[in-house]
Amino acid sequence: MVTLFFYELKKIVNRKILWICMLCGALLLAFSVAGPLVGDYVVNGERLGSNYEEFQKDAAYQKRLDGRAIDEILLMEMQKAYEKVPLNEKKYSLTEEYQTYARPYSAIFNYVRQTTGLSAVGVTNLETSTEVLKEMRLELRELRWEEYYLSEVEKEYWRAKEEQIENPVVFRYAEGYSVLLNMAYTVGILTVFMAAICMAGVFPEEHVRKTDQQILSSRYGRKKVYWAKLCAGTLVAFGLAVAFVLVTFVTAFLLYGMEGFDTAFQIIYAGSSCPISAGQAVLIIYGIILCAGTFIGVLVMTLSENFHSSVGTLSIVSGLIVLPMLISVPEEYRLAAQLWSYLPSDIVAVWSCFSPRTVVLFGNVLQGWQVVPVLYTVVGVVVAVVTERVFIKYQVSGR
């Protein structure tokens, strides 16, 4: 079995399409991560400087705030700075007042806006109290939970999680992790697409080249060859996903820094009630990307053996990947919307991975990112076992 596995692994690794996809994907991801630093920084049609220079300014401002709690003192400083800015003007960010007084506190300002849902003027009039900020955040979360049609059990679960979030939140510079979370959807989509392209021909090429007849005549030509080929393809799909994740991590950390692993997740994504750090959130969502890429690899290989066609399989899987980008299931259809969000091309988005929709099982509440790896594993094993029978039958009578 080991000999067969490495033989099949060598065949897959030697395919040119694998290396072309890996190289193109790696270059695209590296460019996407570096993209925000390239070109001019333009606000409302007016150039303020280069994107890299502006990033350095904002990074310096955020590092000055690093380690400070977003408490009454910091909130009051932010409000006083923004009170000097004509917020009613459309281009207030171009004013000298904004650049001089408000911009150093823009990260705090944006955090408060995302947490409370207030307008720019509303933030300046907000009572400078961490308790008020916490209450407004919970009110906004409650409205969101209603929109997701959560049950009372789920609401109580998330209320308990909200209590575990530190108050006041400590601000940290975490631009590297922010970029990684923003890039997760792009990395996930690219990973599942490339995995589908690379794995589509693993089984059909044997039928096209007529080498399957030689496989049948061999001692292990039925069961063991099937599992060796499937396991080798699964490992390659996982390796492809790992390569894309590593390229993204290395590029992001080199350009934006590694600081801020322990930053509260809410600093970057205020819509989550998970009491975790930004670093933990990054590890979770990129772990989901690895699962999605591997699962698509298995799904494509098994479907291609059932259809005996790589083109037909790619068409089906591509549709499965593209559909969530084009079609959204209304939230009132709770079960359908939740299952739709578990598709490989949707679960890799931050809003789906950390969605408040949960699965209540035997009194335990499980979040989407906890359910999906188990779901993918079960489905993958089932389709693999079913396809084994198809493979054996075709080897014997499919001439």
C-alpha cells in the first residue's frame, strides 16, 4: 500500500497543471496582499500621497495607541479631536483639522462606529462610558441575532459569550492579522478553485489513456489502487492549500508586521461575539480554508470517477463554488441559509465562518467553524466509500 501510495503521489506531483496552478495562485495572493500599499492614496478624487506613505502614518498612529484601554479617557480624547473636524462636510477627511487632530484617533473612531452603528456625528455626541459602549454593542448584536432568526438558546449562548469579552477593550496594533482576515475569502476561493482544477484529472486520465486496463490486470488493481490514488490526491490538495496559506501569511507578516496576536477579535471584526483574539480568529479561518481545499479535492476526484469525465466534474464543482457568490438564501429560511453558508466557497468568508448561527446538539451549542470540519470529513468518507464500488464495477464491467 505504501509503494502504491508513493507511486500515485509521484504521478500527481509530476503533472504540469499542478505547478502552474500553484505558481499562478501564489503570485496572485502575494500581489493581493501587497496591493493596498501600491499606488496613490486618493480620497474623494484627491491625491493625498502614496498608499505606502499613508499606511506608515496610520501604523505609527496606531502604535502610539497600542496597549491603551478604550476607556473613558481615550474615548474623550478621541471625541475632542473629532469635535475640531467639520464632520458634516463630505470631504472632511481632506481637511487640515482631520489630518492634524482626528486622524491619530481614527482607529478608535472606527471601532466605536462599528461597535455602536452610530454616524460620525453620533460618535462625537456619545456618552464617554465603557458601560454605555457595551450596552449599545449588545443592543446592536441583539438586532442582528433577530435578523438571523436565532433561537432563545442561541441568544443566551451569545449573551454569555459577550460577557466574556474584555471591557474595556485594549487597543493593539494588529494590521498583519487584519489583512489576513480581510484576505481569507480571496485565499479560500482561490484554494478551492485550484484544488478542483488540479484534482479533476486524477481518475479520468487513466480511462482516457487506457491504462486502467493495465491496472485491472495487476495484483492490487481494484481496491488498493483506488485508495492509494485517493489518499495521494487528498494529500496533494491539502498541500496546495497549505502552500497558498503560507504565501499569504509570509507576505502579510513581512509587509504589515506580526504584532497583535492577542488583540481582541472585536477590534478588527466588531460583528463577532466570539471572545477570542485576532490571532486565534486567523488560525481558525485559515484552518477552515485548509479543510475546504482538501474537501473539494476529494469531492472532485470522486465525482470525476463517477462521471468518468474531468470536464463535466469541473463544470459541476465550479457551479457549486460560484453559486454562493451570485445567490444568497434569505435569512428567514433559516436551515437552508445555514447549510448554504457551509459550502466551501462561502464558509471561508469571515462573516460565514464566525456567523452567529449555530448547531445545538444534545444540549451543546456548536459554532459553524466547529461543525464544518466534521461535516466535510463525514461527507468525504461517505462519497469515497460509495465511489469505491463504482471504481471496482467499472474496472470489471465498464468496457
